[in-house]
Amino acid sequence: MRINVLIPTDYSKNAFNAVVYAFELFANEDCTFHIFHSYFLARSAQGNVLFPEPEPAEYDAVAKNSFEKMALLKSKVGLLADNPRHTIHFDHKFGTLIDVIEEKVKREKIDLVVMGTRGITNDREVAYGRNSVNVMENIRACAVLAVPANISYKKIKKIVFPTNFKTQFNEKEMKTFVKIAQLENSAIQILHIGKEANLSEKQKHNRKQLENFFKDAEYTYHWLENTTVKEGVLSFVDQQKSGLISFVNRKHWFFGSVFSNPLVKSLGIHSKVPILALHDTRN
């Protein structure tokens, strides 16, 4: 089955690193990669007489700038794109990032979005840049993989999957998750903060559903007690030396709680562990 991967770029070093990571992650798979850039003029969306509509020359200037940068990126990607199993398309378009991604995900039947965590700002004090968080929060039609800056791809031995078993799992995205785990037989570590004996009937039902999704993958259960979700997840990831964290993101939950924790910075997790965001079917 051919995998369709969308890679947004702001032409930064971090964005290019995400391209390299995606190529290596799917090195042995038939993939179509869509590398694209969205450019925008903020004043064009304000509709305020105090901020007049940009002149046509301004639109032409940003389009020309994007065209030139995309041409450079094509040349750079061409130096490493020698995999016969990969097809690569390049595109740039005027529009807001989220709107353009939503359109392309639908039109190109995208299975996975891969992007850098920080982009052009490269602020070392910021774990996740505004664009990466916005994409993980607002793109709900496919899974999103965020790749930290400056990390090189290496075999993913362990994937930590925190869950409270209250989620209604998205079948399409769970298949993408399992596919990534199967690439190198990664062990999925299902992590629950709480006692197994305290699961409700609904949670037990969802657990069985999860096991059905994971039937063709290697997985184990891990139960942590007497800790918060924030500290339990982050300390477990650090202890296990996980190669990937995957989670089902109810809007504003994971980044609004777990990744706002100072422990993220102290453990340095954001600098070395990719994040795979999946979505609850109710979102």
C-alpha cells in the first residue's frame, strides 16, 4: 500500500530535517511525499479599513520569494532523493497554513503529516513552535508527526502510547500508527496512569478495541500509580529511552497539560523524541 505523506516547509533548517527524517523513516516503503509551503500576507485577512488590502505587487513579491526558495529546496532535496520507491511533489500556495494543509490532506488523501517542531524561529526555550502546535491541534483528518530539530533518524525500538482508555480511536489513524510500529518491529508500550483493577466497563471495552488494532504489532501494558499524568508520562518516556511518543489528542489536552509541564524542559524530551499525534473520533 502506497503511503501519502505531507511535509509542510517554511524553508528552515528544522523543516528540512523533517524531510530527511521522513525519507529515512519510510526508506523501505512505497511513498508519495508532498513537500509544500504556504505563504500569506496578514493584512489580506483583516478586512479593516485601517489596514488596507495589499497591493498586487505585494502578492507578486511573496509569490516570487516562495518560488525562488522552493527552487533551492528542490535542488537540495534532489541530492538525497535517490530512492526508487519514493515519488516527490513540490508545491507552494497562497493561504493560511491550516487552511492549505486541510485542503491538501483532503485532495491528496494524505495518511500522515510530518513537520519540524520549531520551524524558522528556532527558539531553544520553546519546545514546540506555534505552527507545529496549531497543526497538531487543528488538523484532525490524519495523524501528525512532529520531528525535533537536529535529531537524526535512528531505529525506533520503543513507542510509548499513553492512554486513559476513554478514547474513541480513529481506525484510519491507528492503522498509520501500527504501520509506523511495524517498519522496524517497534515495541508499543501502552501506558496507563492508575490501577488496572479500577478500569470501568467502558474502559475495558476500549482496551479490547485497542488490542484489536495492535494485534499485528508487539505491545505491552505498563501501569503507574501514585503519580500525575504529566509526571508519569514524561518520567516513563525518559526512563524507557523511547524513540517516539504517540497519543490520542483530545483538543488542547496533551499540549495544554502534559507538555506545559516544566518537566518537559528539565528532561529535554522535546529535543530528542518525535511526537505522533492521533485524534479522537469525537473531535
